Amino acid sequence: MKLSSLLSLATKVAAVTISVSKDGGKDASRLQYGLMFEEINFSGDGGIYAELIRNRAFQGDEFTPSTLDPWTAFGPADILLSYLTTPLSSALPTSVAVKGKVGEEIGISNPGYCGIDVLPQTYKGSFWVFGDYRGDFKVALRSASSGEILTSVNIPSHSNTHAWTKHEFVLDSNITAGYKTNFTLTFVAKSSRQVLNFNLISLFPPTYNNRENGLRRDLMQSLKDLNPSFMRIPGGNNLQGEVPGSRWKWNEIIGDLVDRPGRTGAWRYYNTDGLGLIEYMLSGQWYQELEVEPVLILWAGLYLDGTVIPEDGLDFYVQDALHEVEFLTGDASTEYGAKRAALATKHPLK
Ligand SMILES: *[C@@H]1O[C@H](CO)[C@@H](O)[C@H](O)[C@H]1NC(C)=O
Ligand SMILES: *[C@@H]1O[C@H](CO)[C@@H](O)[C@H](O)[C@H]1NC(C)=O
Ligand SMILES: *[C@@H]1O[C@H](CO)[C@@H](O)[C@H](O)[C@H]1NC(C)=O
């Protein structure tokens, strides 16, 4: 029927009275109104995942080469990507090598995703170093225009010639200075031949409920205020992957950050996978704190470039999905439930 005749019919229909009974009727699902999360437009990295440093671990894969972008050299320094024979981990094989003028403060600078908000609060961070250095490292947040230090901390080095060492720090700010800020990590070069390598350089503001590797407070509060009943994760095209091999792999986004390689996302940027399956589901961070029902999405055998896994090749993926479900729900006597139980001691529930 044409819209015009439908409208003229509608005007001829007399008023209808509807009375609604208080009981009876059918049970409706409790899960009609909720959230769907997909890593898109930096909704995770640079979004709800509170990490402030962009490209913190020079991650890359066969589809996306590692890059220094957006890091720049600080002071009279040369910086380049390096692939040491002793990588930080097999998941994070690429680091940044820094060398420069003796006696000068040199290092690396990072502008964050959309800037780094400086507020009166305590930031927590860490970085890994390879190479011998006696002295202090300095971490600072500086005005991106003038370079003026807004807050800084010195961290005594306990680095080593032959091994990677982790350095942790706390950075206190007592000022509000806006977003136009660079993070810098510097040291004073002791010799012109000295090269230090850095990797997994991380900085977090206070997170929702003060979780390690946590989520942004303001965005979590906004989600909570929506009063959702479920959360569907992970989302859409980004789960599928663009080309064969690039699907979302649950077993690569659990465990320590040094063991997460990240992946080429479907939305034209590399996913750090710092926001991984345990942050979604297990460490009490996301679905529990929102008090929503988790709805887990599984890969269906289709890549975005149109590649479809033929039916006789699906078994591997079906098993993989069953392993994932066992990882999330199986008890510690099951193979994958035991893996979760081992991780849960490191990432305790609330
Ligand atoms: C979000 O991402 C898509 C895909 O990369 C892009 O086409 C779109 O312009 C982005 N939107 C915004 C607001 O950045
Ligand atoms: C801050 O970082 C941006 C982007 O890397 C850079 O262009 C700018 O020169 C930096 N500011 C200072 C003062 O070094
Ligand atoms: C605030 O920071 C400035 C610069 O670091 C410092 O001089 C001052 O003592 C600090 N004030 C307080 C109350 O911590």
C-alpha cells in the first residue's frame, strides 16, 4: 500500500482504548537493554582503557609493521626501532634504541592518544630497559608547546647490560594543565657509544576502582549511569578480522602485558590488546563493576575480505571457542579452567 493511502486510512481509524493487565502475559527477557563494545575509533585503546601512552610497546604483526610513531626523540638523541637478540618477550620483540650526546639529557617523548590530561592526581607507570645505566631516569609530563615540566619524578636505574629490567614509578601532579602535554622518559648519556633500549612504556591515571591495568573513571561512570542490563563483547567487525589470520584470538589477550602481541584490528589501527579477555571478563573490572550480564561473541568463520572457512575446516575454530568458554566458566579441574584459576591469583576478583 502506498504511504499516502496508508495515511488517509490512519486518519479514518477511530480511537482505540487499550487496557493493560497488571499480571499474566509473557515473561520478557531481562536482557533487552544493554551495551555492545567494539574496539573502533579508539574506543578501547585511547578510550575506556586508561593507558595514556600511545604505541607503548612498538607492537606490529605481519599485516601492520611496527612503527616509532608518535614517539619523537627528546634532546640531542637518535632513536630507532630495534630488534634485540634478547627481546623483552616473544610477544614484544621490538623496542626503541636511544643514544645521544654525552652529558646531555636525552630520551623519548610521547604525546598520548589525544593528549595526556594533567590533573591533580597520582599517575602510575612503568617501563622496561635493556642496557647498563648508572644514574637516574626522569619521567615527566611537559607542556607540549613550551616543554616546561608540569610534574616529574626521578627513578634510580637498576638496569643491566644483559637483561631487561622493569622500572616502576609514581608521578604526582598537583596542578590542572589540560591535555596539551607530552610524556618524556629521559636519562643523561654517559658515553657516545652507550645505547639503551626501552619497551612497554606505560602510564595510567587513577582507574575505575583503582584497578591495575584498568579503565577510565569518567567513561565507566557514564556507562554505569546508562543502567544497562548486559554487555556484549567483543564487538563486530573487529572480532572478525580483515584478512585470514587476523581474527580476534582470545588466548593471546590473557596474561601479562609482556605476553600480549596485540593485533591488526579491523578499523585500521593496531590493537594493543591491553584491554583483553581478562579485563573484560575476569579481573572484576568491567562486566562485574557495571553489574551487567556478559554476552560473549564468538568468531563465526568469516573474515571481512569474504574468506569463509569451509565446513570441514571449522572444527579447529569450534574447539577454540569451546576452550574459550571453558577458560571463562570451567572449574580449576578442567584444562582451560585451570589456566584461568592460575591467572585469577594474579588478577584477583574484587
Ligand atoms: C571511525 O572509524 C571509521 C573507520 O575507520 C571511520 O570511517 C570514521 O571516520 C571514524 N569516525 C570518527 C568520528 O573518527
Ligand atoms: C610534543 O609532542 C609533539 C608530538 O610528538 C611534538 O610535535 C612537540 O614538538 C612536542 N613538544 C615539545 C615541547 O617537545
Ligand atoms: C605542587 O607542585 C609544585 C611543583 O612540583 C611544588 O613546588 C609544590 O610544593 C607542590 N605543592 C604541593 C601542595 O604539593
